Amino acid sequence: MKTKKREHRSASLAESQPAVPVRRTLAQDLFDGIAPSYDTWAQVLTFFQYLRWREFLVSRMDLRPGNLVLDVCTGTAGVALEIADHHDGQIVGLDVSHLMLEAGLRAVEKQSLDGRVQLVQGRAEHLPFPDETFDAVVFTYLLRYVQDPDATIRELSRVLKPGGKLLSLEFGIPEALWMRAIWELYNRVVMPVMTIPVSRGWHRVGCFLGPSISGFCHRCPVERLAAIWRENGIPLVETRRLLHGVAIVMWGTKQR
């Protein structure tokens, strides 16, 4: 029985290979090393806020029965499953990491959602879908891993139908000085140390996250990201800072 399930899982992902080959990326190297324990430690390292942020993100969606949703950077399919739990529609989850998708497919099968959630390996910069395919497009923790955020948002907007909603969840830097000091201490000292006994993969992530988030937020602050959305057909962008700005949710509707 276990052998059959493994064969089914591999076949499901193999049938969904993108038209553009997936080159080995930093994201693949990082997340392949933590895929089996991603959901557990993502919760622990965010002080059990990870699921709350995800729930808030999905709460900003207003889908109709039968809508088609694209979840980019789906990882272990957590957001896709959250959408399936609250909305009656079809979800396609896309991620660059095959091992994260393997973990996601196990979660999808466990909840018997094989018929509603499909997982595809691919890159956000080159989505293997026709123009205006999806009623909503959601992405999480994506833009720090792409070379050109502007081009990536353009590609996400391309596959979104006019009148459809684009949504994102990303890490941010707190605005209040006292909270920023705590954030800096945690991300640059505490997290690298506390991930040492977890695994080599998680220690690498623990050392990477703080500088990665800080660098991206300085290059692309929220105001700049909102401008990129507007330049690519999403004129009304709303934002919500969660946990004093540690996480940022953005959403907007593509003009008709």
C-alpha cells in the first residue's frame, strides 16, 4: 500500500511539469532541506503566529463557488488547504521545490482533497498557464527569492482575470523602535542559535532569514511594492501589518 501511494504521488507531480524548466535556485536549496518539518518549525519560529497570518490572508479572499485559484510559493500546500477549507473552488498550488510539493501532496491526500487541490512544480517568473486563467492569485514569502519583483508581479497579474484579486503575505520589519530592536535581536542572534540543534537545513534558514528580510524591505518597502502592483494593473492596493509589522498582508483587485 505504501509503495502504491508513493508511485501515485510521484506520478501526480510528474504530470504537472512546467513548460519552462525549473533551474536550481536558492529557494530550492533552502527549502528542500527543511521540507519534512517545515510546518512544525514555521509555527515555532514565528511564536505560533504563522497559521494566524495565513488565516488572515485567506480571509481577504471573496471567492465564488467554482472559482479557480492559483497559490504561488505554495510550499507544503498550507495556504491551498486553508483556501479549500473556507471556499468552494479549485486550487492550483505552484512551488519551485519538489520536496516541499511532496510534503504538500501528502497533506492534500490526508485531507482527501486530491480532486480540488492540484500541485505543480514551476517558477513564479514563468508561470505555465495562459493569460487570465485564475479568479484569484495568492503568493506567500515569494519576492525575496526572485531577481525581478516587478517582472514577477507582472507575470502574476498576467494569469489573473480582470476583476480577480491578487493577495500576498510577506515578512516585514516593525516600525516601532522598541519592536524593531527585539526583531533584530531575534532574527540575527536568537534564531541562528536556536536552530542549531534542529537540523543543518534549519540552521541555514535561521541564519538566512534576518539579513534576507532586512535587505528586501530596504530595497522594496511596502510603498514601492504597492506602486509595482499599480503599475501592473492592480490599482487599489490595501495593506495590513500584523504583529506590529512582522508580517504584511497586501491585496488588490485587477482592473477590468
